[in-house]
Amino acid sequence: MNAIQRLRIIAWLEGISFLVLLFIAMPMKYIGGDLTLMRPTGMAHGVLFVAYVVFVLEVKMAMNWSGKKTVIALAASILPFGTFFINNKWIHRP
């Protein structure tokens, strides 16, 4: 599996984990007082976030991405649905 394929998978997983954290685990904690999902979801998202950053940097070197493109790809990881946008715009190429 090459760098771009790994980034594509991690981008999807990181995006899903972020959305689960924001729209399921956090409302359960703050509205329902239920902490059941916070720790596992937060941990999974943290690990996937770090992996996404590492793989973006790996793809930057492998594909000779510009600094601007790299910064945008990294910034997308802190926005809901951001990694899906980057995946569709720059990573998902047949």
C-alpha cells in the first residue's frame, strides 16, 4: 500500500472519528451526563489525528505537495468534514 492509499484510509477514519466525537460522544456527555463513549472515542480520534498528520507529511514528500497544500490538508483535520473534503479534492484520484 502506497502513501496516498494510506492517507486516503486514515482521512476517512479520522473524519468519522471526529464526527462521532462531536455529534455523539460529546452530546452524550454534556446533555445526558453519560461518559461511556468519551474515553474510547477520544482516544481513537487522537490516535487517528496523529496518524493523519504523519501521513499528510509523508504524502507531501512523496507527491511533492506545496507548503500551502500541506497546510490546508493539515488544517482540514480540525474542521468537521474537512478530511472528507481533502480526500475528495486531492487524495481520491483513480
